[in-house]
Amino acid sequence: MIFHRKIERHPILQEQLTDLEDVIPNVVSAVPAGEMKITLRRDLNPATDFYYNLQFEIYREPYLIWDKETWDSILFACDIYRIEGDGKYIGDVILEDKGMGTRYIIDFSILPEYQGKGIGKTVLEEVKNMGRRLLAVTRKETLDFFLKSGFVLKRRIRNYYDPGVDGYYLIFVDDGRRTKRESKPGVTRYSPSS
């Protein structure tokens, strides 16, 4: 997996880029999922130890665990979004910008106690608004989740995760017929906290 270096914004362009906040905001949205308010908040200062340690709560399979060096590379090269439920961390989405409106979902994880409650579906709908085309590789256990959300299976990659554990390469293309979710009354958009 190749990660691209982030390029710092040029100060002169900063004012022009501010207008892009609606395209890639620091907080995508805060929407209700049942009784819980779900927020997708961009983490501008992700801490390696935080994400490294949380993966042990989320994943049970050793082949899904990344070492700290891998986390350092991913957190440096990608956009990190915290999934929060009523202001508390409950998962994350990690996206790599591939250019020309294409984003690769590096990781999409939710703590086990919050899985199966519609939170992932709610968050994935927001992530689909963040690019014209989304790419992902997932396991057999989560393949149906992506297929039901409009992703298309392009191919199976044998032994992708581990010997005998295949990966499934998926793509979602926004063909323009889908309407982007409008901001609803009461939806809060936040500025990033430093």
C-alpha cells in the first residue's frame, strides 16, 4: 500500500480553500442514529498510541492489527475522521485521497458495542458524499454491508489479509443521480479543535 505525503496548504491559497469546507469539512455532519447523535469529526492531530491501542478493542483477528510504524505512516498520509456518539469516540474512518474526486477507505471501524445499530450505515452515507468515487477492500464478513450501501464488487483478491483470508475490492461511483444529503435543522457543523 502506498501512502502519499500530505502537502501543506500555501498561505495565499488558504482563503480560497476556506470555501471548500462544504466539500471536505472538518466535521462532515452530526445526524441522529436512533437516540444517539452521531458526528463524523476530522481529527487534525491524530495520536498514534490512541488509534494503535483502540484497534485491539475493535479487531479480534491478528492479521487485522497494524504495528505502530504502519499507524504512523497512515496517520501522516491520510485524512482521519473520528466517529463520535454523543461526543464520545466510537470508531473511525481513514481515507486516502487518490486525486480527481477518488478516495480510498483505508479503515472503517466501529467499537463492537456500537456495531449493528445502524451507525456504520449512517456514517457510510456521509462518507459517500466526500468523493465522486470511493474504493475499498474488505473482508467476507463485511462485504454485504458495503454491497447493500451501493458499492460494487470488482474482484476478489486471494489471500489479501492472511493465507486463506481473501479481500474484496469494491468501488462506489456517484453517478450524479444520487442527491447529497442536505443539512437538516439541528445538524451541527463544527470547526476543528486543535
